[in-house]
Amino acid sequence: MNPVRRILLTVVVAALVAGAAFGVAWSQRATDDTRADVAADAPAGSPAEPAEPAAPANPGKPGKPAKPGTPSPDAPGTPEAPGTADPSPAPAAPSTETDDPTAPPSSPSQGEAEPTTPEPAPEPALVPGPRLMGPGDQSDDVRRLQARLRQIDWFNQDVTGTYGDVTRTAVEGFQAKRGIPVTGEVDQRTMDRLLAMTSEPTKAELANQMGGNVPGALDPGCTTGRVLCVDKTSRTLRWVVDGQVQLTVDVRFGSDELPTREGTFSVFQKSRDHVSSLYDTSMPFAMFFSGGQAVHYSPDFAANGYNGASHGCVNVRDYDAIASLFDQVHEGDKVIVYRS
């Protein structure tokens, strides 16, 4: 073949090859445009057309596989290049919240202030009122004061109308127990409280006739020293100190067969919880003055009055009075049993 024909044949072949290539490219572009238009016009929720598999990153020459050992950037297990950042995500910061329902609630921050309950203001201190009665006074009002204090066992002596140390001590005790300023003097607050707790004293109370019996005249021997003055006529016992009657109580005596001895004696023994070895009977607050005869409390006298008699002793029926008397009388104090 001559050279001219060979060149012409080469040009034709090249033109055919170029046209074929252009047609293939044009056909591929038209297909892609058609697919895009279809996807744009498809309703929502329509399944998308599966995409064609991507070409290998390094396909090599057409028709030939990639050379073995050539790394692919998308292949798993590809070694990391030096200086490349770690592709794994950074660990999240720990959260202060928890999904555990049993976990205790978080405590308030240190900056939060705890609610405080205001403390009540202190109550003002009580101040004593003006003095109504006090030590050194002598009057019928003092006598009634003493009688009222005796009704509630703060004053255990005969009323005298004289505001002395015994009355002051009784008022102090009354005030202290009821939260009244303790002064030993009577103010209006003290008097109001006393009036609310007591009744108007009777004539018998003001005359120291506590048992109902009216005492007779004191024996001359009862006017000095410390004396248990026992009057068989009026059936009374009076505790007298230096001529001043401190306490008066009703008493009963022995029977005609076992009479209570009369005369002047002295207390030689005291026994708070005594029991008679001869009669096997209780003799509380016993103060012996003549052999087995004593002044003591008698539950039988308290229950039956003068329907009974003692075995020669001086029976007292007021338990509180004899208990107080027992603490005041000393061994050696005089006992005078007489008839007025």
C-alpha cells in the first residue's frame, strides 16, 4: 500500500474512533440528566434508583486489575500515615446527670444558702410589782394571807397576823413554784394567784381552830421553851415555841382502862415509821414521852373520829400536820399533858 493511502486510512480510522468516543460520552451525559430529572420529579417517599457502583480508586489500565499491594484510601486496615489526626471521635465529657432512678439527688452547690428559721425573740423578764405586804407588817390582811398559804400547805403554823421570817419563806416558795419574781414580799401578781387557788378563810381558820376544837388556856409551863402542850379538856395539842403557838391540831386520848398520863414529860425517842410491838399496830411519826405512850398519827382516828380511843397515846388525825410537827420537834423538848 502506498503511503498516501495508508495516511488516508489512518485519518479515517482516527475519525471513526473519535466519533465513537464522542457518541459514548454524549449518551452517558444524557442518561445522567434523565436520572436527575426523574429523581427531581419523583414524589416524596419514592424509592431512589440504586446508584451504580463507584469505579475503583486506582483502576489501573482498562481491563487489568489494580496492582497487588497498592493501598486504597477507603480500604479497611489501611495504615495511618504519619501526622494524620486520629479519626476516632473524642470521648464525651462526663455528665453530672444520671439515668439511675435510685441515685440520690445532687446536692446543692456550695454557693446556695440553706433556708434558716428565725429564732423567736426572748420574752421580757418579769419585774416585781409594787409591794402590798412584806416582812415587819402586822395586820388582819397578814393573818388572812397566812391562812390562805396554810390552805395550800405553804404555811404550817398558827396564823398570827405578823409578817415574819416564816411568812416570808412561805411567800418565796409560792412565788418560785409559779414563776413569779421571788422577793418574799406580796405584790398584786402574787396576791391574784393566791386568791385564785384558795378560798376565803373561815373564822375557825383565823382563830387557829383547825380541827374544829377550841383550845383552852395554855398551861403556865407551856409559855417558855419548846413545848408540846396537850389539853385534854379541849382535846387539842399545840406546838408552842417561847410562848408563841406554831401549830394546833385535834387529838384523842386513851380509854378509861388505859388513860393517857398527865404531867410534865420530855420527848426521849422519835420513830418515823414505828410499829407497836405490843399491839402490832402502825404508829407513824411517833414521839415517845412516857414509857410506851407517844404522840403519833392514827389512821383509825382519821377514819372514825372520837368513836374509838387509843391505848394511852395521844392520837393525831391530820397526817400532814403531824408529819410537819415530827420534823420540828427535837428529843428533849417538853411535853405537858394537862386539863384546862
